[in-house]
Amino acid sequence: NYITKPFSQLELIARIANLIENKVVREEEEQLQLSQKEESVDNQFIERLRGFINKNLDSADLSVTQLAQEMGYSEKQLTRNVKRATGLTPLKLIREIKLLFALEQLKSNNFHTVAEVSYSIGIDNPSHFTKIFKERFGKNPSEYLG
């Protein structure tokens, strides 16, 4: 990028503007690639979390500590990463996955009582299950039973 003398100020300004514009475009492309990589990593992370939670759906003892150990994180790291990826805390993510599974099971008539559904997702107190289910979906689980 060499300009011979004598040079025009307009040509100098145009070349500087092009250099700046090219730099901005390159930085935007790099940022887009970086965010796509982060999104891919987040998706893999979430899928690993879901897989572990789904394998342990019926466990009343499933905890954030177990989840952190499975993922190879401290509880603080896990919380930070789960919040960044989903907007939820790990405990709320566990509950959300369990409640979504319960909703699917209720809609497909796989269970005959609310208690069966509650136990299938590791909640030993059917009335507590009914309460959190209604908070989340706005309907009692018994309304889905046929």
C-alpha cells in the first residue's frame, strides 16, 4: 500500500477508509466464527447435561453436586456454564427436564395416576409434584390423565 508523490488528499483518505473498513469486516467475521464455535460447544455441553439427567430421571437424589462431578466441573463452574448456556440454574434445569418428561408421559397416557408420574421423575411427594407442575404449566397433572 504505497502512494507515489505527489498524492491527492482524496486518494489518501479513500485508501485509509478502505483499510479501516476491511479491518472492521475481518473483525466481524472473526467474531461471528467465534460465537458459532461457542454455540456449538454450548450445544454439546447441554446435550451431555440432558443425557445425564435423562439417565437419572427417576432418582430423587439427583443433585447439582452429582451433575458437577459427571461434567467434571466444580459446582460454581457448572452453575456459571449452565446459566450462560440456558439462563437457568442447574437445579432449575434438572426440574425443567423432569417436568417436561412428566408432561410428555401424561399426554401419552403412559401412567394411570399422578403419583406414578411423580415417582417416575424422582419426586417422592405427589402433592409437591402437583404444585410445581401447576406452577410451570398452569394446569394440574390430573387434567391430563384420561
